Amino acid sequence: HGVTLPAGCRVVGKQAFEGCQFQKSVEFPESLVEIKRRGFAGNRRLRKVVFPHNLERIGAQCYRECSNLKVAEFEKNSKCKVISEGIFDSCTKLERVCLPEAVKSIEKRAFYRCKELKEINLPNSVTEIGEEAFYFCGIEELELPTNLKIICDSAFFRCKNIKTIDFGDYLKEISAYAFLNCISLSEVYLPSSVVSIGALAFQDCIALKKVGFVEGAVPSLATIGQYAFARCINLKTVEFPSSLRVIGDYAFSDCTKLKRAEFAEGIEEIGKFAFYANRNLTRLYLPSSLKKIGEQAFRSCTGLLSALLPSSLEEVGAHAFYMCIQLTVYSDAQSMPESWDARWNSSFRPVMLGCTLSEDGSYVVSITINENLMLNVERLSQS
């Protein structure tokens, strides 16, 4: 029914108690310093585990598939610094975890599919959260450690109950798939330290309405990866900082409620299909720093009324504004740049060249009435 390890025991060996069906929590002596890989895996009757403060190392998958385990605690002043790979993988009834203040790293799949896990403290000492560490967990309010530097791939993938996130102060990277399919997440406020958001990081966060930065932040965000916010169907507001250089392919595709895309001076590249089918987008201002618009970047933005394209643009891809059926394009270029793809305006929308733009390029000051500078204007008069 249970086990009490003898005083003086320092190590529990690899798979030592795997598959044993203890009904009570195992009692560890103060002398214990290590539990090796899969030491207690598959104990389906185990309800609670309390780790002694001298314990330094817990092996990978040590409590994997302990399907009735509900509570995991570490004694005060615990020496454990790493929450090992898959340690509580598939502990589907785990509800509460109290981590020690010494922990610096949570390794991949540590709490994988702990779908009932709602209460966990993440000490400020943690600097990295590994791949799929909290995949499909039940966390509702996520307060990340102040000193956290990186959230690895799929770390919180399918955490469908997360509503709010505090990202801490020093986070540098949100990796691919990190918050994919977190369907209850409503707002994201990033700290100034974040440099990159990975591919599909927030894809299918269908309740997400706003993406911005914490008050007083001086953003460092340089890259938004491909599909990063794709299919965030309720996203209305996005703050694009002056630090931003690249928006990846499909990054905001199918964000059907996004109304404005205002890019600060500094943006250099907008990837292909980046804003595909954003039918509520009405106005587009592109600063002089922009060098490339990818193919079909704004395809099917059917509500788009105007776009200001600076003459400094070096590349506009094929079908960049295809099916933008209400669009008029304004540019300060005196002629169509040869470097733009011949099919960039494949829907033959009106183009007004030779415009005088405001100093910041955000609006048109004047238009020159000259047939050599007005393309497809006959279509405009017919529409």
C-alpha cells in the first residue's frame, strides 16, 4: 500500500518503483539527493508527493503517467534546480504544484497533458521554459517569472483556459507554437525586452482582441514570424513598434476584424499573404523604410479603401493587392518602379502617381492631375 524509504538512503535507482501501485504518498528521508529516470513512473494510485529539501536531482519521466497524482510539493529551501524532462508527463489529475525557489529551468514536456493543472507557482529564478512543458494544461492565469528569457516551442500549446499572461520583465523570445490554440486568451501586453515572436506563436487564439506593450515600454520587437497571429478572428488592435523590421508570411492572415495597420518608420519587409483576407482593414500607410511587400500580402482585403506606397519601395510581389475591390493606391513615385512585379496590381485598381505625401508619409497632401500619372482611373469613375 505504501513505502517509507530508509534513513540514510541517498539515491533511488532507475525505474526502481516503476509500475508499483502505492495508495499513499511515498515518504522520503532527508538524506535523499537523487531519484533517477522513471523512478516512480506509472504509479496510478499515488495521490501526493513531497520532495525533501536536500533532493537535488529528479530524473526524466520520474512520475510519468501517475494518472491519479493530484499534488506535488517541494519542501522549503529545496536544492532542486531543474524540473526534468517529462517528470509529470500525462499526470492527468495533477491539480497543484509548488516549485522551489532554486529552480532555474523547466525542461520539455515537464507537465505535458496535465489538463487539470490550474495552480502552479513559477519562481522568478526560472530563465527557460522548455518545449511542450505545459502542453494542454488547465492554467487560467499565467504569471511568468521575472527573469524568464525564453519560452520554447509549444510551451503552452493548447492551454485552452489561459485568459491572461504576465510575461515578466526580461523575456527575449517567444518561440514557435508557444501559445497556439490558447482559445481563451483575450489580450497580450508584451514587455519591452521581447525581440522575436516565433512562427504560429499565437495562431488560433480566437478570443484575442488586442496585442500591445506594457505601459511605459520601449519595444525591442524586431520580428513577427510566419502565421504568428493567423486566424485570430477577433483581433482588432495591434501595436506595430518602430523597432519592428520583419512581418513574416501569413502572420496576420484571416484576422478578419483587424481594422487598421499602422506601421512605424523602421519596418522593412511584409511577407507573402501577411494580411490575407483582413476584410475590415480600411486604410494602409506604409513608411519609407519599407523595402519589400511579399506576393499576395494584402490579397482579399475587400474593405481596403486606400494604400500609400512610398517610392522607396524596392519590391512589391505578384498579386499583392489582388481582390482589394475598393482600393485606390497613392504613391509619390513619378513612374511605376521596374523592380515591382508586373502583376502587383493584378486587379487593376486605380493608381495615383506623383502624389505629394505628408512629411511622415501618413497622408496625401496633393494629387497631380496628369494622365501619365493616373493608372486605371477610368475604372475608378465606373465604380
